[in-house]
Amino acid sequence: KPLRKSLRTAMDMLMTKRKAVLSDEEELQMLRTLCEHIRQRSLARLPELLEQLEENLTKRGVRVHWAETPEQACQIIYGIIETHKGSLMVKGKSMVSEEIELNHYLQERDIRAVESDLGEFIVQMAGEKPTHIVMPAIHKTKEQVSELFHQHLGTEETGDVDKLTGFARQALRDVYRTADIGLSGVNFAVAETGTLCLVENEGNGRLSTTVPPVHIAITGIEKVVAKLSDIPPLYSLLPRSAIGQNITTYFNMITGPRRSDELDGPQEMHLVLLDNGRSQAYGEEQMRRTLQCIRCGACMNHCPVYTRIGG
Ligand code: SF4
């Protein structure tokens, strides 16, 4: 019952916010059609765009890896960590890393992977899986989070959400400073420029990708788009659909490791491109459309089954 109540309240809130920022029906339909065309156009040229992306990223000093299966992706990431004799990874939010069960793989090899997105941080601490692709800990009440932090971080029990956020921030600062590797997802990868776009609200994505000496980005092969000019419409739709915000607090455009004239950023950068059945979906006309998804999560908010049992 508490799970249903939390989900219902959260889904209603997300739907109301989305409606408010997408109140002009005509604009919404135009934007959806435009984004659908961008995704279809990109997918129609997927093999060619992936090669272009690899070429442009390689020119900028990024090492690109191809993984057919989750096992291969985990092996590649573990191999990079081993090369650097690493033992601690700080992670920005990445649903693909959930898909390949990276944390579990690394834990079995004595590598500590710490989630830095607040929702992911909470579910990891609780030993659970994310319930929602955009809001991973949406099923938790603030009382449950307070108790969890009290048990694991030794913090005082409180119902003050700002205080709870502060406790997590404090605990994560040390992790950023000492992590050997930072890992992130990718929302859109631009082939013509070799740019990886990362959309986030907490700043943890930026810290995870710039503070540790090595940054590993991981994404599915379908996330590539042709041109930089494809990004504004997609970015206009994603946060509005996902969380009812016109823009996010951070929009990162990552174009490689630190250059000689730059003061910060990782010294080394990798991109892991995961297939895991996407090529097969690509080859089937009906299934190919599923690859157009921009992972906004809005359909989950409207799904009557999801809002009762979670995901
Ligand atoms: S998450 Fe759902 S609503 Fe959002 S783009 Fe994908 S299928 Fe569409």
C-alpha cells in the first residue's frame, strides 16, 4: 500500500508538471513529429553514423569500444579499471550500466562502484533496483530514506529533505575526490562533431565525468544522432516530458579528455557502445521503432499497471 501511494503521488505530480510545460497542444505535436523525424533519420543511417562518431571521437583522443553483450561491456570496463589498478568508481546515472548489471560484476571483483545520482545512491544503499528510469527511488518515502542514511551513514534522523540531500552530498564529496574512475551514461551522441551529451539536474554527472582521472561513458548504439542541430529539439522535449522542466540544471557536452591547455577534466576517456540485441531489433521493421525512444519515462507515468506495482 505505501508503495502504491508513493507511486501514485509521484506519477500524478510528474503528469501535472509535464502538462503545464507542454500546455500548447499544437507545439507539442510539432515537437514530437520533429523529434520522431530526427530519430528516424538517424536510425536510417545508423551504421554510417556510428562509424562517423567513432572516427570523430578517436580524433579527439577518446578510445571507443564495441560490446555485443553485457558480459563483454563489463569485461571492457573492468579491463580499463585493472589497467589503472583502480578500486573505486563513481557513477553518474546510467540505465545501460543497470542493463549490464555492472555494479554486481565489479563487486564480485572487489571494485567498489558508488552511485552518485541521489535516487540511485538511495536504492544502492537499500540493496534495491531503480523503480523508474528517471526517478530511481520514487518508491521511497523521506522517512525511509532518513532511516537508511541513519543506518549506513550515521546521520541524524530527520524529515527535512534538504538536510537529507546534504548528508548524501557530504558522503559523495569524498568519493569524487578519491575515485579512480568516473562512469556516466550518454543521452545523445552527435556523429558529425563527436560530442556526447549528458542531461542532468544534480551536477553529479559533471563531477563524475571531470574529477576522476579516467572517464568511461557507456551507451546503447541507438543513441547516435547525425548533427549538432538535431540536439535542440530533442533537448527541448526530453526534460519537459521526463520531469516537467523546460531545461535541466546541467547540460554537458563532452568532447574528449583534458587537452594540454585545459585545467580540468579526465586525462583519459573511453566510450563503450553496447549492442545487446539492438542490432536484431534494428533489422526488424516493427522493432526498429523501439530504438527511437529517448528514455523520457513519460509512458511509465501514464501506465496503469506500472503505477500499481512499480517497475
Ligand atoms: S520513454 Fe516512453 S514516452 Fe519516452 S520516448 Fe520512450 S517510449 Fe516514448
